[in-house]
Amino acid sequence: MSPETPAPSSSTESATRLQELLSQWFAPWVQELGLQVQSCGDGEATLRLPFSEHLARIGGMVCGQALMSAADTAMVLAIVSRLGEHRPMTTVQLNTSFLKPLAGQDALVTARIVRAGKSLVFGEIDIVAASDGKSVCRASTTYALL
Amino acid sequence: MSPETPAPSSSTESATRLQELLSQWFAPWVQELGLQVQSCGDGEATLRLPFSEHLARIGGMVCGQALMSAADTAMVLAIVSRLGEHRPMTTVQLNTSFLKPLAGQDALVTARIVRAGKSLVFGEIDIVAASDGKSVCRASTTYALL
Amino acid sequence: MSPETPAPSSSTESATRLQELLSQWFAPWVQELGLQVQSCGDGEATLRLPFSEHLARIGGMVCGQALMSAADTAMVLAIVSRLGEHRPMTTVQLNTSFLKPLAGQDALVTARIVRAGKSLVFGEIDIVAASDGKSVCRASTTYALL
Amino acid sequence: MSPETPAPSSSTESATRLQELLSQWFAPWVQELGLQVQSCGDGEATLRLPFSEHLARIGGMVCGQALMSAADTAMVLAIVSRLGEHRPMTTVQLNTSFLKPLAGQDALVTARIVRAGKSLVFGEIDIVAASDGKSVCRASTTYALL
């Protein structure tokens, strides 16, 4: 990854704070994803997306809509971990590639800032299967700071 | 649009069938979007995304996650309207641009096949505000036929 | 397309001016594409990409790199046609889908503004085969106004 | 990066072979980029894009068209390094984010396979400034194996 992305220095405290923001900032429908902040660092956040039949299609496959939504949500928290809570922002673009199916298990969603400029923030999200750490979904995104 | 995209020749019957598929094929969480098939044609489908506080952030803005999810869902139905119900497929990529906020109102989500090849289908989705028909979100997507 | 995109009202004069900008603003390597401004309007420009062995791989297929480069170039001119010549801008993102091969013939590259905000401009590009008008390549893009 | 991406085990021999393919497979216009294979491994290739006024706009900024074209080219070689020379393929999609300007210096273009399935290959490209290794451009791409 980019030299601009420092290693995560997760603290329990800040992960707790991001978890609070999850329930304050996001739509009730997004909160139903049940995302759990696992760790965070400077410009980086990892969330667990717990498996649920509610998010699955026939065969237990986690729907792509849930993966995209988790990616977008994780990126907001990664940006907060760098810029703080009081910086309004909006998603400009989110590009998602679905590499392989994820069935019957949790996913880990890691979002990282690739570059934070004055008005635009670029990020990348890697979603891996919790069981083997293999990527199932990758996304790249651009946010505008307002 | 492409000369390969004929004008929609919506029939009540097929719209009803697509509405049934919505409740059979998609995850319960996606069904909570409350999408309603408005019209469909050969390789094209238009869905209404009703406004709901459940999908909204503070200020009544419809969350981007709902728009992306509606786009993906509409595209599946657009492909079904061309290729029929029995062709398994998977989303390879979905790229979404958020043009402007949508607050306190329904959206109309139109998905169209741009090109259907032997193994890949390319599509585009336009999401407009129901009140004025202005685009709030555009997406392009690739599906693999299995 | 969006109701924000008026129909092109091409004038010979402005097409001539855009052609001049092509030779002033762009890298010599990009100018080798030989792009010719065909028409332009408010927020829209159509360029011809003449077929050349210089741009082709074995079999006479126009290389994807030339199509992407033509798309980006056309979009700059479409933005100029709306905002004028003196607005500095930079490409933030360009997403290109290659729908089918283009071999041994010219392409027509039409770029349109989908939405122009205060700091960001969203656009879409359709590249069609000159012979039959069928899309061979689609791109969506975001530019930042500086 | 993904656990599916092994560390590069570059050999001079295979880098030489990829350099030969560069001059055989790509359009003359792409060859003018002057790309030099620096290293390669299993599913990975790093190319140098030498600075040239030919590729630059006013101010010595390397044009985005050259960066996108280098990304696409590097990915083809990364795929060859995994799958061999005799597997026909085509670019389905290339999504490029321009993080910051690159002026007056070489770029290093590293392409890596993220996942290679039966019919689709997903890859990511990181373009860094040769002077400080900072990312100036990121791309993600999908190729179809024919």
C-alpha cells in the first residue's frame, strides 16, 4: 500500500467511538447490517460484517448489496479516524469488484485512505472472508470534503 | 443510448412477474428497500424506490447504500427481461457516481442493458428524483452469465 | 440523458476553437491520436478518432489505451464547451468499459456533462463505431474544478 | 494485499521476455510510452514509465492518458506472468483514480493479479512517483480470458 498509509495503531477507545458513530450517523437500514468495529488506526478501519440470513440469498450467499454498503460505511469511519468527527463529507464515487462469492460466514471489511487532499479523499476497501482471509470483494472510492 | 437498447414496451404482466422475482430472489434486507417495478421492456426495467425514514440519514437524505443497492437490483431485473428467468448470473462490478443528494422523496431507478455478449452483460443505471426527473446517481455495471 | 444536458447546438466556430485547444493543451502523444472535433454543444462534444495502424494491435483492433485516452480528451472539451476556456480542471477518475472490439474503422467519441456542480463535474462518454453507430466503449468520469 | 498474491520473485530472464512482448503485442502508439519492464513475478509486473516531454502537458505534468495506458499495459504483462503467453484475453473494464499530479519525473507502474478465476481476472495497479514512491494513480481492472 501507499507510504501515506501508516500502520493501524488501534485503540479500544477509538474503536468504541466509531461504533457509537455507526449508530448515530447511518440510516436504520444500514445499521441492520450489524457492522462491528474491530480495529481502527490513522485513516484505517476494520469492521466485521456478521453473517445473517437476513443479508443472504438462497444458498447462504451474502448479497452484493450488503458488501457494497459495508464498504461505503467502513470508508466513512476510516476517514473519521484521520480527519475527526466534525468534517462533513459525501461519497462521490464507489467502484466495487466482486471477486468471488461469500457464503455462510462473516466478512472483514478493511477501509484505508490512499490519499487525503484538501477537498477529495481517495480510499480503498478490501473485504475478506473471516475464515481464510481471502479477498471476496474490492472497492475504490472517492469522497468530497464539504 | 445504444441502438442495441430498444424502447421499453412495458406490459403489466411482465412487470408483475418481475415484482414476484423481487420477493423470491433477493435477500430479505434488500427487500426492505420496498422497490416497486414500475415498467419493464426488453433489457430495461424501472423501479420506484419509495422514500422511507428507514433508508434516510439525518436531514432526510436517502443513504447512498440504498441507491447502490437499488441500482444493482434493478439491473438484475433488466437482464431477466432480456434473457429470461433461468439464466444464472453474478455481478462482476458496479461503479456508482453520486451526483447530488436526494432528500425526502421517492427515486426512480432505470436500468438498461448496454450490451449483452455471450458471457458478459454491460448495463447502465440512472437514478432520478421522482419530483423533477433529475439524475441524482448514475451507475455502470458488468454481470457475468454463468 | 439527464434533463440538465441540453441538445447540442453545434456551431462551426466553436468546433474550430475546440480543435485549436486540442493542439494547445494536450500532450504531443495525445495529439498523435489525430482527434477531430466533429460537433459540440453546451456541455457536449463529439470527436472522430480516425483509424490508424499506429493505434492498432495485430488484426487491426484499435487498442483500448487509445479509446480511454480519446474519452478523457473529449470530456475536457465537453466541459470547456459549458464552462469556457479559463477554468482549470483535473481528471479525478475515469472508468471505462470495453463492450466489444473495434477493428479497422473510425470511432465517434461523444462526451456529455451529466452534472456540473461547484467543484465537481460528472460526465459520460459513449464511443461508437463510425460504420454502424453501435457502442464499443462506455466511460464515466469525474473532474475537479480547481 | 490478498493472500493470493505471492511476493514477486523476479528473474532477469522473464523480465526480458515481457519486454519482448511489449514490442510485439502492443500498438506502435502504446510503444511510444517507452515502458521498461523492471521486475516481474507470479501475477505481478513493475514497469518504468520514463518521463518525456512527449507525454507531458504544459508544466511538465505527465498526462493522465499516459498513466491509464501504462496501467492497462502493465496488467497484461502481470497476467502473462501468471498464465503464460498463449492465453488470449481482453480488457473488460479499467477504473482509474488520479490521486495527485506527477511532474517532470519517471513513474513506476506495478500491476498485480488480485484474483484469477476461470474466465475473469481481477487486478490492481499502483503508479508511484519514482522519486519518493508515493502513489499518484491507482487503477482496478477486470480482464476476460477468451
